[in-house]
Amino acid sequence: MPDPLHLAALDFLTSSPAPMTALSPATSERRRFMLEDSGAALSFALEMFERPTSPAHEAAMQVFAFAADVWGEHLSSEPDPDRAALNLHTWAKKQASSPDALPAGSAAAWRGVCSMADMTTGAGDEDGERSPDRRAAVLT
């Protein structure tokens, strides 16, 4: 059974919070891919740095583990990728701006989670290059 922190996070995500950003146009398939890829990046961070070297590092790992769990659970229950991206973005921003963000962790770790959420609201990049839509927007 999920702990109260997970339940509170999932309740927040499913309550359709007011979005804190607008979405850039992307196909549903592309948005879902970005969400899954960003969630995998959070899990990858845990695997790469599995042995904390300081209390701050331990706190950051707790933040990433918590965010990766909530991220994955929300993606498995929200069929609309656009809505999932907006919800996760709003949740991450709320967590990052809360002085009581739990689990107790560094502001830098929550900013990292916010960056991952920010990436899911954009049009997406292809192999490290801006997508054609984003290149055109930058040039105009």
C-alpha cells in the first residue's frame, strides 16, 4: 500500500490542478514518449548514484525516488498524455516551491524534477535537435 505522501501526490495529480504552463503542440504519441523518457531519466539517476556520499546526496536521492514513483504511477493511470504532462508539471512546480516539500530534500533536486517536467510540455527534440516546429518558431 502506498504511503501517505504518495497518496497525497496522486490525489493532487488526479484532481486536475490548474496548469502552470501551456503545452507546445506535439502528437499524443510524442508527448507520451517524452513523459516515459523523462520518468526513465529519473530512475536512471537513481541507478547511477545509488550510494549516497553525503546527507544532501541522500536527500536528493529520496526526492528522485519519490518523483520517479509518483511519475510512473500517474502515467499508468492517466490515458491523456497532454493532461499527464500538465499535471506532472504543476505538481513538480508545487513541490519545488513548497518549503515543506516531502520527502525532505534539496531544492536543487526538486528543480531537477521540474526540469524533467518542463521538457514534457514542449514540442520535443529529435536526436538532440530541435523539432522542425521549434526551429521555425525560433527563426521567426
